[in-house]
Amino acid sequence: MRRTVRSYVLRQGRVTAAQERALAQLMPVYGIEFRDQLLQPAAVFGRAAPLVLEIGSGMGETTARIAGERSDTDFVAAEVHSPGVGSLLKLIEKHQLKNIRVIRHDALEVLERMIPDGVLAGIHLFFPDPWPKKRHHKRRLIQPPFVRLLASRLLPGGYLHLATDWEDYALQMLEVLSAEAQLVNSAQGFAARPAYRPLTKFETRGLKLGHRVWDLVFRRNAAGQRGERPSL
């Protein structure tokens, strides 16, 4: 399968001793091993509940906070960077969050191989790499084939929530999502920030400097209309 997008950019980052311990001790508890096998959420979490996938959970603060405030929903975070995975695992343990599991793998392959069609109540993708140089825009994650894949994994009425602080990327996101037949915009253009998405320290600092953040919330149409399965 030819890949045209990747859900992450591999960057070096120092893993602290505490994060190393979390990776070694907590990943077996809160982690899900990547495999070419469809996920069974009820078996993983021991209950039937709405399931949300977070693509690129970063250092995990936002993921942990949202999960802590939405205890009736289960969350799977797909992240590849060791410091971020270790940090999220520490937060899960610290706050005794029973509704988060972590997959340490490329979210694109997680979506392709582990997430069944029509199972997700929501997908979060906050502040993906904007690839600001024009010649690099083709590397941006939000492209039609990837959005089609995301939409196919949502249940009818399920939501796709994106956020970015780059205006030209926000406009591209809006164009691509609006063109996907499986999705319907929940707003007239950009959405107000949903109450469940907390402001990050970086975002708060940017807002004080006059920088904007754009949220987009689209839902899979009730008919569950689908196009052909995308080839990435």
C-alpha cells in the first residue's frame, strides 16, 4: 500500500527517567499493543461506552483532562513519541483514569488495521504539524484520502474535531472536510471551541499575543454515506 501521508513527524526528544519508568511499568497496564487485528473496545475497557480516538496526544495533558471530565466515554490515544507516551502514562496513573488506553504507533496504521468502520463516537486531532512552508503543504495530514478514512471510522452522528493555530491550514482543513460527502459541518464555517477542549498553556500565551485558534467540528451524516475505501 503506497502511503502519501503520515500522522506524525519523527523528532528527537529526551526521555526522562520518570518517563522511562512509566514506559516500562505502565505501558503493560494502560497500553494496547499494535497489531493487525480489529480492536474490541468492550473487551479492552470492560464496558460498553462511546469511544473517542485521539491522534497525536502530545505530552498528554489535554487527553488526560478531557478523559477525566468525561468519565462516561472511553479514549484511545495514538502517539509515537516516547516522551509524550511516558508523560501520558504518568498522568493516567496519577489521576487513576480508567477510561484511557495508549497505542504507541502511527495513528494512520491504527486507523487502517485496528479501528472497525463505524465504531468511533469521536476523533480528536489537535494542532497537527502545520508544515508552514508552501512546498511542504503536501505533507500536511489533512488531505482528502485521510479525511475519508477518518469519516469511515465514525458512527453515524459521530464527530471529527480538529484545531489549529495556523490560519492557512485552518482554511485548508475547512475546504477538505467540507468536500467529504460523509461529513456535515456542525457550524457555519469554523466552530466555537467546545467546552470539553481545554486551553493549553501554549494556546493561552498565543491568545494573549493576539494569535487565533480555529476549531472545526464535523459530524458523520446520519445516513452513514460512504465513498470507496481510501488507498493511502
